[in-house]
Amino acid sequence: MPTIKDVALRAGVSVTTVSRVLNNRGYLSEELKKKVYHAMDELHYRPNELARSLSRSKSNLIGLIVPNAANPFFGELISHIEEYAYNQGYRLLLCNSLLDRKKEAEYIDMLRSSRVDGIILGSHTLEVEDYRHIHLPVVTFDRQISDDIPYISSDNYRGGELATTLLADKGCRKIAHIGGHPHPDLLALKRLDAFKAVAMKRGIAHIEIHTDVDVFHYPQYGPLTARLLEEHPDIDGIFASSDMIAAYALKVCREHGRKIPGDIRIVGYDGVKLTDLFSPSLTTVAQPIPDMARRAVDLIIRQMQGGQVEMEHVFPVELVEGGTA
């Protein structure tokens, strides 16, 4: 593998000159730059990004930790973050924590060692103090870690209101909320809060069921929905806390002979593009995923540049009516 010394020798310049060309430091003639780049091309030399970051105190790398990259919501979020970051001159280091505390802690250490310019956190398995000790620009999704770390979320409470109100307006008299473990630190819990508030206000019987294990292990929602239908055969409305959970609810309801939306109405949450393939199309509360991704990258860059940033970034949601409600 060629080194910077090999490039210097081939170009007939010093190692310091090659370094100045790579880091664009000081006055350098176009002829000299061409000579160095030509030598690099001939030798197939690729600069070591970590070494360059050490000299520049800036790596142009952003770390992103998500709980499950296979989740359609995070898949779309990753895609938009990567595209926008790239257009701003940054590259993305993606880490998939799978909600493993040890794995997430190791990824944070790895990202810090790689001298990333900031970290976007979509996975939150550690204690608050662990995040405060990162000492880098940080942005979180759907969790308010502290008063001095900016966070991004959709308007979860409003989303819960929209979904539950729709079920009520459609005439549902006994409804259920299906979601992950109701961890009090997660802002997505506000969807459940709104569900209960609207149901009580409208005088509608309501049930909540949730998993006590990995919220993103979607096959578990099949048996949960089946148990719901067996124990509460008069259920006529379901608000699922994600589109994927709604998909499993739709599947199980059909397997139990329930017509959608004739017997049971279903509303999801997220608005991922995958739901376009559902039949009937899913009624859902859509999050503005591209806008949220753009804001996350902007917040990292503004913190890097020493700018002041607001801590709370709550995005409006939209009810998209499909054929399931």
C-alpha cells in the first residue's frame, strides 16, 4: 500500500508539501497541486481520513447510531440523513445498536476514537450521564436526554390525538393501542397519553397492550394482536404506535376473519413509504422524515461551528387517510 512518502518521492516534492496539498494549507501553485495529484493517481494512493482529521481537528464525519437499521422508519431516516450530510460535505458512519447497551457504548467509544464531528443518536439504552460525557455535538431522536442536548421528534401527542379522534369519529366503541414497552423517557409515549385522553373524553372503552421485550422485534406483535382479539372480540379499532405494528395487526385481523375496515379500523404511525404496498392502503400519522433528517445534520454542523441552537425541535404530523380506517 503506497504511503505519503511514496507520493512525495514520485512527485519530487517533500512530505510536508504533499501534506499541505491534501489539507489545502498555505499558498500552492496549480502546477504543484497537479503534480501531487498526478502522483497520487499513478500510485492509487488514498489519504488516511483519520490522519487528516488529526491535523485539521475536523473529520467531516458524522456518526449515526440507530436501534435497528432494518426498521423502515430508520431506513428512510438513514437515507435522508446520509444524502443531506453528503451534500453538505460530510460522510456518515452508521452504527446499528440493536438496543444492546454494551454495543451502543462500544459504538460511542469507536465514534469518538474516529474523531467524528458529532453524533446523531436514535438509540438510547444508556444512562443520561453516559451521553453527557461524549463531549461532542450530539442530537437525539425521540428522547430528551438533558436540558443542554438538542432533540428532535414529531408531535407525538398530536399524532395520538389525530389517530384516536379518527377512530372515534368513525364510530368505534372499543379501541386498543398496541406498542412497545412504555419507557417514561421516550417521547413516543405521548402517543399513548393522547390515546387514553381522547378515549376517556369521548367515552370510549380502551385497552393498551405492549411488549416487554425488543420493541423492534415485530413478529411478537402477531401473537399480541391475536390475544387481543381472543380476549376482546368486540374490539373495533386499533391504534398501532408504528406502521410495522399496524401491518402485523392487519395480517392477524384478516387471519381471524375480521374485515378491514368493516369490522376493525386500524391506524398506524410513521408514514413510511412501505405502506404504499399495503392492501388496503394504511391509514397513518405521517412524520416529516426528510425534514427531521435535515434538521439533525444542521444541528450537528451549527454546534460544530459554535453557534447557538434551540434544544427542542418538534415537527408537525399529518393524518393520511387510507383504506384501513
